[in-house]
Amino acid sequence: MHELKNADGRWYEGISRYQWLVFVIASLGWAFDTFEGQIFAVFKSPAMADLLHVAEDNPAVDWFGNVGFASFLIGGAFGGLLFGILADRIGRRQSMVWSILTYSIFTGLHYFAQSPWHIVALRFFVAMGVAGEWAIAASFVAEVFPKKARAMAGGIFHASGVFGAVLAAGIGMLLPSATDWRSAFLVGLLPGLLVVWVLISLKESEKWEATRAEATDDSEGEPKRGSLRELLGPGPWRRRALIGLGLASVGLGTYWGIYAWGPELVKEVLGDTVSAEESRSAASFAYLIMNFTGGLAGLLLFAPITMLTNRRTAFAFYHIGALIVVPITFLGCQAYWHTLVMLPVTAFFVVGMHAGYAIYFPELFPTRLRATGASFCFNVGRFVSALMLLVRGQLRNVIGLRWAVTIMASLFLVGLVLLIFAPETKDEELPE
């Protein structure tokens, strides 16, 4: 444990009150981000069934659920990149305000949906704000905290998202009726209050402020901050961006194609032994356990593991673990208690690796491109994961949920190959 307590003291020693304030606001923003995404995972079936006027086991319900997930992923790709560029151009603080308002308002508008396509469209705009806030907050935390504390702060920041998922699962248990799904989405308006705190409490990142004096691009007269041309053009950043994109595509594809279908596994295991309402409540409880035990543990442990080893080794550990555990879970669970044991183990690996993105991606790019680069990696990866989600949906229709999800686990092999080419950033200063 020598790196958790080194010559500079414990990682949290010397952290100022303002640095903790940035951390708390960023974490709350990400927790509500996760809530906005997960509330759909919990209520997608009753919402779609209600709007279609069919039973929840109707194939159309599952199809619209998949389209809604895909819309969310594609919206996240567009919005994440947009807000990432804005964060590098106009600042972290202003961009965070607009991203939070975006996902809050459009989540609340689900209350007025009159057709499944309304929800599909709203998922796109919710995702724009959700994805943007992550890139902004991750960059903000990385820039504000010193090198010795960066990994732990970034890892815990991302782990805070679990509380948003727990809130979504809890609401699923409190509002079990299929007609209450509209009220659940109204809770999504609450993060708008966070905007007031951001405006009052946060000042702009000092590292970002320092980039404002940089010269403009002589050939075009455009600011170099937030430049996709520089990020993806000749130079050192393109390779890093593409590797990060690949890693995020694996993580997001398996998150939505494996982890998010844990509740569906519970319903399949229970079958006709309980009522539809009891099955939905049991699935929500299992989802709560997944998030609050395995998922949270996996996210929190990524930072200590990467501090004791390095970034690449930590990612490899999680990819290998997921590759082994997912088939055991989805092919082996035959009883409800099996799912309560194995789904948290699955969550440990499948969800846990995501903490690494908040640590690793901001370390790959200089300040003028940090939010743009991190957002490109994490959010453009949603395009690939959206495709994987639709493939998983078709596979389920042909070979069933269990084998479809098991086949999705092969994506972790792709992640392991990418790690061979990934740069190591441990103990390095942020690029400038």
C-alpha cells in the first residue's frame, strides 16, 4: 500500500476545501446523470407497454426498449462531443450548467409522452446533457486535484454514479404500478437545482484559464482549444483518442448489452411463478443489490488497484474478470437467489472498469483538448455500443436472452487487445 501513503502523505492530505467542493458538485452531477439513464432501464417495459396498450411481454415492448437505449447512446455521442468542445472553448463552469439543465428538463418531459416514439426522442436529448456533464466533470476533477490524489478522486467521482442507479431502483420499488412510470421521470427535474449551486460556488478551472491566452490557429483564425482537427489530425493525440474510443466502446457496449439486462434475467428466472408486479419489484431489488454492492465495490477499487499496479494492468484485471463471470452468471443462474449472488459479481467487473475512464481519459490529453478528448473517447464510443445493443436485441429474438448476453461478453477480448497498444499514464503530470 506504499503508493496510497507515500512521501507526500495520504492521497487526501492537503486537499483544500474548494477542491472538495468541486469534487462534491461533480459527483452529484454524475449521480443524477446516472439516475437519468437508469430510470429508463427500470421503467422502460411498463412505460412502453402503457403507451402501446399491450402486455409487457409483447415483443414490441422489447423492441422499443432497445430503440430507446440506442437513441440514448447516439444522443450521448452527439451531445457529449458538443459539450466537451464547449467545455474547452467557453469553460468548465458554464458548460456544466447547460449540460445539467439539458438532461433535467428533457427527463421531466417524459411525463407528457403520448407514444413510444416520444420517449425514444426524449432519450436522445437527455443523453446529450448526461454525456456532456461526465466529460466536463471528469476534466474538472482531474485539473483541480494534485497528481497524488488524481486517481482516487477520479475513481470515487465516477463511483458516485452508483447512487443515481440506486435512486432509480428505489423508485422502481416504491412505484411498482405500471401507471406510475410518469411520476418516476418527474424526479429527473431535481438536478436542475444543482445549477444554482454551480453558479454560486464554482469558479473556472485555473488550468483552463491559462489556455485562454494561447495563440489562435494562424491558418483559420479559430481557437486551438476544443479543436477536433488537432485532436484527430497528425500528431500525438489521434492515436490516444482512438485507443480511448475503443476501450469506451467495449465498456459501454457491454454495460448496456450485459449489465442493463440484469433485471430481465431476474424476470426470466422467476417466470410465471409470480405476478408481473411482483416480478418487476424483485427485478428492481436485484438491480439495487447489483449497484450498491458489486457495482460500487468495483468502481471504488479501480483506483487503489491502478495505484498499486498501473492503468493498463487494472483495466486488464477487470476485462478478464468480466470475460469469465458473465457467461457463468447468464448461463448458470436458475433461481432467484442465484441472481442475487452472481449479478453483483458481474457488476463488479462490468461496471467497475468504468471508473478507469474517469481516471485515464483526462490524463491522455492537454488542457486545451482535455474535455474534447475525454468526451470523444467516452461518448463517441456510444455509436459503436448502440450498434452492439441492436445486435444483442436481434440475437435475443433468435437464441434467447442468456446466450445473446454471453456472446456480447466476447467484446472484452477486444478490450484486452487494445490495452497492448494503450499508453501508460501513471505518475505522469497532465499533458500541456
